Amino acid sequence: MTAHSEGRANRFLIWALTIAGLVVIYAPPLYLLAVSFNPALQPGLPNLSDITLKWYAALPQDRALVAALQQSAIIATLTAVLATLLSLAAALAYFELHRNRTAWFLTVILPMFVPGVIQGLALSTVFTRIGIKASMLTVTAGHLLWAMPFAFIVILTSFAAVKPSYLMAAADLGASRWRQFRDVTLPLIRPGLVSAFIFSFLLSLNEFTRSFYLAGRQNTLPVVLFGKMNAGASPTIYAMSGAIFMLSVALVFLIALKLAARGKPNG
């Protein structure tokens, strides 16, 4: 086999494995999205002539789903704000450190590797022992531990746009550390902050395991969807899942546009 033929075979194998992986990843949510437009009560792919939006129109009447969505949106927003701010502080601390950067980095991202069931159960036990009742705040605490490592990595990566020469030039012009951060660093890392906020929001909105252990009387959307599935699937479940999937795709697409705009040369 010639080198050219071997290279073509390797490329074919790589593309085949990539496409197979993408099918495995995207087929289930795309199937669920298609089911959400099915007028029949049983899940199945609709004919093009039968596609309907009536289950989406019926969503506002499902009070349990709407209340759970509102609860999840509040928790996700609070989680995203806290995760972005704390991760920014952690990233700034990382660059201030010199000898212990690796230890600090590993400390911040450690919760990423803790299984959700263990983290949720551990937090629930601790909160119960110290007398804190399950509520929106306990869920936010669990989601914050989950989202913050991802936000930290995203923000840390965005600091690549901040060249030391920019800060040195600002210092030569008499700018204080705060002015350097506000006028130089912050505008350059703003796309990273936006991306970290969106990722944290989506991670919280779709989190089930930690919510299951930490939710109070008003459960989050994934917990309510899980309960409704066990009680018998309702068409509105597929509509809500489809809406969340489309929202997630739209937000990730927004991140991609932000990153693409950032990568384009000015002028």
C-alpha cells in the first residue's frame, strides 16, 4: 500500500469514527425534538404533514412544568452569576500566584471530577447536620460546585488575549492595578465571561443528580420531568424537552459566534 493510499484510508477511518460518534451523541436529542412535534400520544416520528405545535401551545397549562421551569431558571441564573464572578476571582488569583499555580488550578477544578450522586448526597448530609433545610439555595450551592470548574477553565483560557505588554503600557501611563483590570483586562476577557455565564446557566438548568438530593418542596425542571416520565409520559414532556434543547443549541451557537467574532482580525 502506497503512502497516499494509506493516508486516504486513515482519513476515511477518522471521518467514519467521527460521524459515528456524532450520530450517537445527537440522534437521541434530535429524535426527542422530532417527537415533540408529533400529534399522536405515543412517541414516534411524525409525518411531515402531521407536524404540529399543539403540545408547545399546551405547555403554559401544565402548571407543574411551568413552576419547575421558573424555579430552574432562577437557580440557573443565580448559579451562573456566582460561578462567573467566583471563577473570575479564581483566575485572577491564579495569575497572581507563582509557585503554587498548579495546586490552585487542581483545587478549583477538583469538583468537576466528583460524581454528582456523591456530591449531592454529601452536601445534603452536611446541610441536614447543620440545620439547613433543602431549598433553592441548597440546590444553587450544589450547582455552583458543578459549574464553577468549567467557568474557571473558560475564563482562564480567555486570559490568553491579555498580553503582558498591554498591562505594562498601561502601567507606564500611570494606570493603577484597578484601572489596568477595568480598562485593559476586562474588555479583552469579556467574551470569556459571557461564555462562562452561558455554560454555567446551561449546566445548572439541565442538572438532575445534585438537584434530586438538594431540592426543596419546589423541584427543579429535570426532577419534575423525571417524575412525570415515571408516572406516564405526557406529550408536554417532549415539548418542554424540545424547547430546552433548542434553547441550549441557540446559546451554544451564540458562544460560537462570540468566539468567531473575537478571532477575526480588526479592520
